[in-house]
Amino acid sequence: MLLNKGKIEQHTTPEQLYNTPNTSFTAQFVGNYNMGSYPSLRPHVNGVLVIRPEAIQIDKEQGHIPGVVINRTLLGGVVRYTVKTHQNEHILVDVLNYGPLCHLSVQESVFLTIPDSEILELQQSA
């Protein structure tokens, strides 16, 4: 159970809290979600879009969203990239610290692919 100012925000399993938060408060509390309006993904949003960094695919040659790496942080077994899209959106992307995609450089051009099923639209918490 997750409380927000003494009120139940969401009551479910830890896995459900992380994978399918009901509100932006829950998403912020349980993880490092990308949160924003992201008009390049969905032009008309009533709430906020949330996307887990590990659900995003990054590639040097192909994908749906072009961008450039503006930050690279080693977090042990994971490398976290901040990618600035051509629409000036900043998106966090997590990849395992293994293989060629964990060696991307700052200022390197990349492409992102975000499965539509991984984009959640949530209402702002009260």
C-alpha cells in the first residue's frame, strides 16, 4: 500500500506499483520514470505520459525517434543515457552494462524506439 499525505494512493503488489502505477505520484515514488507531455509520442494528452527507462530501445542506426546522447552515467550493471530528441525532449534510457550499446558517447547520434504498450497516460495526483 502506498500512502500520499495520509491517503491511499494505490493498494496493490510491489510489481504492480512499479509496472502499472495509477498516478504520477506513484510513478515518481517507485522509480525513475520519464514523465512529461512528450508531444512527439502523443500529441494530445490530458494527463502525463510515463515511460520506464528500461522499456526504451536505443540504437545507433535505426528507430522511430532521432536524438543525441547528452549524458551517460554508469550505475554498475546499468548504463543510463539522457537523450535529447530533435523536439527538445529529454528521455532517460537504461541499458545493461554489456555489449556495444553500453559504450555510446556523449554527443553521439542515436535513435529511440518506444513500444506503445510501454507508454502509460496517467492523471496528475491531487
